[in-house]
Amino acid sequence: MSEFKQKLDKIDQKYKTPYSTWKTIGEKPEWREYDLNFIRELIEHIKIDKQDNLKTLIEESKDYILTLPQNWDGYDADTIEINVLNRATILLKNVCSDLWKKTYEIPLPIIAPVPDGSIDINWENEKFELLINVPKNENDLTHLYGEHIHHPEHEIDIRSPSSVVKASLLDWFELIYNISF
């Protein structure tokens, strides 16, 4: 049994009431009524699981990326400096935290080295593709590109200081989530 399923069962037992019994509605699948405290605690555990998964992703990516030697791609690629990776992971944590607070369901991204010494943070699913490129030099502009699948009018492609990227990204998510999700 997965750790998440164990947490769910524990929460379920804690809040079991006469109202949290299985019900069948005609031919439809079974569903369950839960009290509000159960839902709140479940949401908190889901947030913790997402944060734990993000933390694991970041740690594994750092372990891999920081061990890449000069010329790691065979075409004279720069090594990735720890400060670049730290800026990328701080931005990633802030973006994910804000999106999850708004209950937007986003997959974990891919964190990838780029030969020029920058870091790409890339999300892709059936609804959107999003790429943030965190530059090697912190004074350079961060590149944000987003594509809402089947809605080219909602493409975003900006270069801005990293301090502005998060706000632009959240505005873009607000737009695409209000239209198609």
C-alpha cells in the first residue's frame, strides 16, 4: 500500500461519521460523502505530497546537473553553476506553491541543463507547454514561453527580469485555466 493511500486511510478513519458511508447512485460509480474537516486535511496531505515530490525532483536534478563536466554535451557546453541552479529552484518552488494554492493542477516539470550554462524548467501536458529559461548571468533576462495547446492566441513569449516572471506566469495560467480547464 502506498504511503499516500495509508495517509488517506488514516484520515478517513479519523473522520468517519454516519455521513461518510458508501452510497451507490443508480448505475453510476460509487461516491462518498465526507465532512469538511476530512476534505481540508486531505487537501493538506495532497499539498505536502506535491511539495515532497517537488523537493525530490529538485534534489535529483541538482545531483545530476552539478556533476556535469565542462563539454558535457560534446559541443563545448558550459558547466552549470550552483547559483544558477539555486535561482531556478527558488523560482520553481515559488511558482508551484502559488499555482497549487490556486488549486491549478500542473505536473512536475523537467529541470534540464542548457549548453550555455542556463537552466530550463519545462512543463508539458495535453493542455499546455511552458518553458522558463533561467540565464547563467543573473543580470540577464529570464525567458518565459508558454503555449496553450489549440489556442495560439494565448501564446506567451517574454523576456523579463526574474522578479517579474512569476507574476506574468500566474496571469497566463489564470487566462488558460479560465478558458479551458
